[in-house]
Amino acid sequence: MEPSEWKTPVIKDRIQKLKCLKDMGVCPYPTGYKKDLNIKEAIERFGNLGDEELLALDKRYSIAGRLVSKRDFGKACFGNIKDATGKIQIYVKRDNLDEKDFEVFKQVDIGDLIFVSGKFFRTKTAEFTLLVESFVILSKSIRPLPEKWHGLTDVETRYRQRYLDLIMNDSVMQTFLTRTKIIKLIRSFFDEKGFVEVETPMMQPIPGGATARPFRTYHNALDTYLYLRIAPELYLKRLIVGGFEKVYELNRNFRNEGISIKHNPEFTMLEFYWAYATFEDLMALTEELFYKLAMALNNGPKISYQGHEIDLSPPWCRIKLFDALKEVGGVPQSALEDLKAARSFAEKKGVLVTEKENLGKVIVKLFDALVEPKLIQPTFVVEFPVSVSPLSRRNDQDPAFVDRFELFVGGRELANAFNELNDPFDQRERFLEQVKEREAGDEEALFMDEDFLVALEHGMPPTAGEGIGIDRVVMLFTDSPSIRDVILFPQLRPK
């Protein structure tokens, strides 16, 4: 059955041109045409040459790309073609092509992919241009490109049809090229520090390593339910037990939760674990990582994010969670000590909490609403309650808190780290508390993981571990307001 859009005049005209090409004996989707250089290379090699130097070039060069503009003058035509590296003007003149090639060119529309060969020259307006001497259509575009793409306000259309977004908006292409560069820089950083990159299961019999609701699937051969991982933490710590001392994984996590400008159900996370180190060591390492990213991407420690100038030069601010709540969020001391007072204050501030949430969870919600958006400069928030840190080691001086930090930059959490809990008895008690919370209706609480406890019972060295949200790091360094802007194909509600 033909799509209904094929009946629109524009698409009907393009389909007719496709038929015309076939009637002329032209394959509209050929293969085997290899270009000599991309557009950026052409501009860098020849774009600065003078008129006489261009005329002296005795070689024809072949380039390929998508036709993004066309100005037809009957027996001649100017156009622009674009590839992944840039855009260049072409000049097609009837006198320079054989008759068939020129007739084929008449069937070309904006959006078609073409292969052109010729010599470079400058027009009367001094624009660097390729004079086309031979021409092949590589892929006939049936659907037209958006006419007023830059004025389009329906951002979901951009996300749903990311290929159009990439074609029409150079800045979008640059964002994703920067994302690739960031990931390469991060891998290089950890490799140079002696960390070993590993891979752990994406499908797990027990989801663990974070408090989040998982996705569940069924494995027919094993006749069992499996969960898409919410974090690789418990498997990476098994590797520390096994003798690895520095490991990292940069891969996807999946969490069956809400979608927002900060959250996507499928996201990229860096997690790394360092035996015989502490969370203070990780603070220094994190400062160094972000500073080096800034220097490599921005040639300096200062970056601009959503109208704020952010200085990533170490050392960064450090503040205790309760101090941040009081000094930045205006939370009274009573709300930090008493559950009833905390709920009352949350209601007053419009922060939604439930009757099932303990004091620690209410405090974290108050922090998320009242403090996090105000932490623009890089800030380590330390000393979290045990009740919201089921995998973290207790602080030796005050066992009600754990040795943990969260990193905030630009008003968003970017990292979470702590001294790992390696006491199997304490970990079992924490798991049991989580099981009670799950039985009481908390779908994000941890499962009991006996296999992980067995690993801990074999002995895990004192270890510090950290998770960094890669998507949010990319948001920071590309000045992107939404996580959807840095994920090529974000999850969207079906049409």
C-alpha cells in the first residue's frame, strides 16, 4: 500500500522525475563512485588559491554530497552541495556537460545526493566553486527537505527525524561530533591513568547498583525474567573482588522512569572503581578530568552554559549536604531532624513527597528542588544520610552518614561517588532495609542480591567508585539545555 503522502503534488512530481530517469536508462541509486576528497579538504587545499593558481590546476576532482540549494538559469545552474564536513558551491553549465548528463541534471531536486567532477575556480563574486564537467545522481530524494527548518518550533519533529535535523542544522552535527570527541577524551584519560575498560552484562537477573525502577524482559531459552541494567556497579565491584584494581565501563543504562530535559530512559554512564583509594581521591581525579576536557574542547578552563560563565579550574567548592540545604535552600534545622517537620516544609514549598518516604528521601527531594538549580559553579556536595546511600560505606566519625559526594555543575547533578561498602554484614542489613521498602511499595528500592553478598564475603579491598552521566557532560560542553539535544535518537511518546 502506498503512503498517503505520495499523492501530494511535490512528491508526485519527484516520483515522476524518478520514472523519467529510469526511462532514460539512468539508475537513480548507483554505487561504486569514489570521491577524491571531502568538501573540507577541498576548501583547505584549494580554497585560498588565487585565480591564476586555480586555473593552473590540471586535474579534475570528484566530490559528493547532498544538493541543498539550486538556482536555475536555463542553460546554467548554480547550487550548493553539502557533506559531513562542509558546503561548497557548484556551477553546472550546459556547454560543459554532454547532452545526456545535462538532461539528467534537469531531474535533480534539492535533497538529492549527487557525484560531481570538475575543476575549481572563482566566480565574479570571488566565491570558491567547482565547475562541473561530469555528473551522476547517487540517490534520488522522494521527500523534500523542510523549507523553513530554522523557523520550526516543533522540536519533537527534530528529535523524531534526527536525520533532517542533521542535514539542515550544522550546529546539531557539531554537537554530536563534540560528543564523540568527549567520549574519546574520557577513555584516553582513564587509559592513561591505568584503568582497564571492561564490559558487564546489560541483562541482569537482579537489577542493582542504583535505586531506580528497571525494565523487565523474558528470556525464552533460560525460562527466566531478566532486567535491563540500571547500573553496572555490582558487577564492577565483583571485578575488584577478583583482583582488578582500576576498572571503568562507559556504556548504556536503562531506567523505567519519567522523561524530562534531564532524564532519558536509556542513557550513557561512565562508572569507574579504584581499589585502595577514597572518595577524596575521586574528587581530585574528577577535577582533573573536567579541567582537561575544558582545555581540550575550549582551550581554557572557562566555559559558557545557558548564560552562565563556569570556571572549571580546580579546586572546586565543597559543602556538606545539610549546610547546602540551610544556606542555599533556606531549609530550617527542624526539617533536617524531624520527618513531620520535613514533610510540612516540603508541602509549604510545593515539593511533592509521599507518606512512605523516610526523612532521608524527603531531605533529598528538598535538595533537588531548592538547592540543585542554584549550584552553577562546580560544587561537591558531601555527607549524605545512610538511608539514601544503600551501597556506601559509613563515615567513621558519624555512622549516620556515608563517605559520599555528588557533583553539581550548571544547576545539574553530573556525578555521584562514594567509598564503597565492603562489609558484607552491613551490606546485608542495607539490602534487607531496601527489601522492606520495596515490599512497602517503593518500586525503586534495591533487590536482595545474594550472589553479590557472596562476592563481598570473599573480601573486597577498600575501594572508591564513581558514576558520571555522559549525556549531561555533553550538555555542559555543548551548551545544550535538554538531554534530548545530545542523544541522537531520544525516547519519545509514540505518535
